[in-house]
Amino acid sequence: MRNIIVNGFEYLKKLESKIAFYPTVYSLFGVIFAFFMYYVENKGISAYLMDHVPLLVINNTATAFNILTTFIAGLISIMVFSFSMVMVLLNQASSNFSPRVLPGLISNKRHQKILGIYNATLLYCIFTMVSIEPDGDKYQLPGFSVLLAIVLMVVCLGAFIYFIHSISQEIQVHNIMQRIFSEAKNRLDKLITSEKNSSNKFPETEKWTTFKSVSTGFLQDIILEPVLEFAKNNECKFHVLAVKGQYVYKDKPLFKCSMKLEAEALEDVLSFFQFSRDEVIDDNYVLGFKQITEIAVKAMSPGINDPGTTEIAIDYLTELFEKRMQKQDVSILQHNNDSLVKINTVSFKTLLFFVLAPIRTYVKHDVVVVIKLIHMLNHLAFNVNSKNNSYVNAIKVEASKLFEDAKGAISNEADLKLITQHLSAFNL
């Protein structure tokens, strides 16, 4: 039962990120509200208001038809324009920045809710217009429902103005990188907090039983609480071999266990590993590094040639690496000071290499951006309090690679001398 609830929650979380989720939900509310108002009108609310507050009721059938017809036509036009703007946004983001940023833009709840408001109001107007009887008298006309349609249309106009403002901000590269940075940083903060009282001590796992994956896809998430509870209840330990965010193939090693698991227990444990064809920053901070790196590389491509964007991306990467240096390379989950679950993660050295390697390739000829990278490495190596010497050594190795690439691409002696001065702290 617990597994069904957990999997159901994860499914709803994925469903919520789809672009059609909120428009569908809001549309259902619009239809339900239209039928509710039809029920209320049959109870005589318009007749009551006509006698007591006539200003709140539209009492002319032709006027009501004209208002609702105009609203329906106008809403369709607004919806077409809004959806077109969303498609332009996604196309421009994919072309100028990276296709990886699309899921984050699509899952923008504000835009989804605005489209949902359009749909709900449109459906409400349609059902309200259908309920009008052309030959009915003023007491049969759903005048109050028409007034509510006017109010909802005013809300739609306000939402449309906000939509134009929001989407014009959303396409700016600074805001895209800020969103990616914030999501990755929040994920890192959670992981660092969870490791505060953990220990690095864990038994050797070479002789443990290895269990293979039954699915193919990105290891999007590992639901850790039930894994830890399972290990505690069954007096066993786990070593998760696959790295979160890694593309795992079927029948490849997924995890090890200190005891053999029966078929039913194995099925329970495997259900805690969530596979997907999509990657989400909220579940995997490494994707944040990848997306910002791809934006930096794309900005330095000949077709775009925007070193300013690359420098901003390096600033964001510097802060993310600074945060990453506070995290351990291996995560250990404990219960009562007993280490029960070991989780392999992308090491700092590997992450630093996969971020800097493509950037070095594209910026090695640009003195200003190379110096910006050197400042990043200097900051991480000498200004960040890190108790892990392997992190500092990895930074020095990358500084050496950057210097070699710059020497091969830059022929100006004055520029090389300037780069050497900035790298003097590394004693290369």
C-alpha cells in the first residue's frame, strides 16, 4: 500500500509539470461552475436580484447574446495568441540557449494557470450562452451568470497583460540561468543538510549480492525514506551503484544488498527507484550544471558570439561549485548512528571536468573569458573553506589544462603573460 501511495505521488508530481495539466484542471472547474450557476439560476437568483439589486443583472436577451458571443470570439483570439507566444518562446530558447531548458519553461505554473483561466472562462461563456432561452422573459434570463462572465473576462484581460509581461521576462537568458541556478542550489542545500550528521564509514561491499535494473531510462529519483526503512526493518544494508541522473540500461547493476532478497522484497525495493525519459533539476542538481554549461558554450558559438552571457554563466557556476564543495562525494544514510545505505554520486572531480572541458574548448581563444575561468578556479581553490584536499587538487589539474589550451590557441605574448600572472597562485 505504501509503495502504491509513493508511486502515485511521484506520478502526480510528473503530471503536474506537463503543459496541459493546469489548463485541463481549470477547464473542468469552468464547466462545473457553469452548471452550478445553471442550477442557481433555476432556483431564481436572477429574479431575486432583479427585484432587489437590478444593477447586478443583465435583463436583455439580445444584449446577453452579444456580450457572450463577443467574449467567446475574443477569448479564442487571446488563446491562439498566447499559445503562439509560448511556442515562439520554446523555439527561441531551444535555438539560442539549449534544448535542455525547455522542460523548465514548459512546467512554468504561472503560464499554465493563465491558459487555464482562458479555457475556464471560454467554457463558462459557452455553456451560459447555451442556457439562454431566446423567447424567455427577463426573469428567465440568466442575467447574473452573464454579469459573472463579464467579471471573468476582466480577469482574463488582467491575466493576458500579466502573461505578456511574464513571457517577455522569461525568455531573457539572465532569468533562465537564475531559475536553473536557484533550483540546483536548493537541491544542493537539501543534500548538504541531510549529510550534516552522517559518517563516511561504510563496510566493503565487494561480496554483496548485486541486483540489476529491470527498466531503462534516466534514474530520476531514489525515494530514500522507504529504502532506509526497509534496510532498518530487515537488518540489511544497501549500496546504490547507479548514479542519480545517469542513463541506466536494463540488466545493468543497480544496487547491492548485504543479504539476498526474495522476489516480493526485491519488487518492493525496485519500486523505490524512479526511472524517466526526462531529466528534472529538482531531482538532480547535476542537470543544473549541465544546462548552465550548455548555455555558456552556445553563447560562445560563432553563430551567437555572446561572451558576456558566458561570463555570467561562469559566475553562476562558480557559486554552484562553491556550494558543491560543501557536499561529500558519497552519501551515507544512517539510523541511530548505523550506516545503512550508501549512494554513489557524481564526484566533484568528474563534475568539474565535465563542466570545464566543453567551455575550455570554446573559450580558449578569448583572453577575457579565460581570465574569468581562472578567477573562478582561484576562488574555489583558495577562497573557499574546503576540508577535502582532493577537491583543491582537482581544481589545480583543471587550471593546468586551461593554461595548456590557452597557450595553444593564443599567440599574443602579452596576453599569455597576463594569463600566466593570473595563474601564478597555482605554480604552473
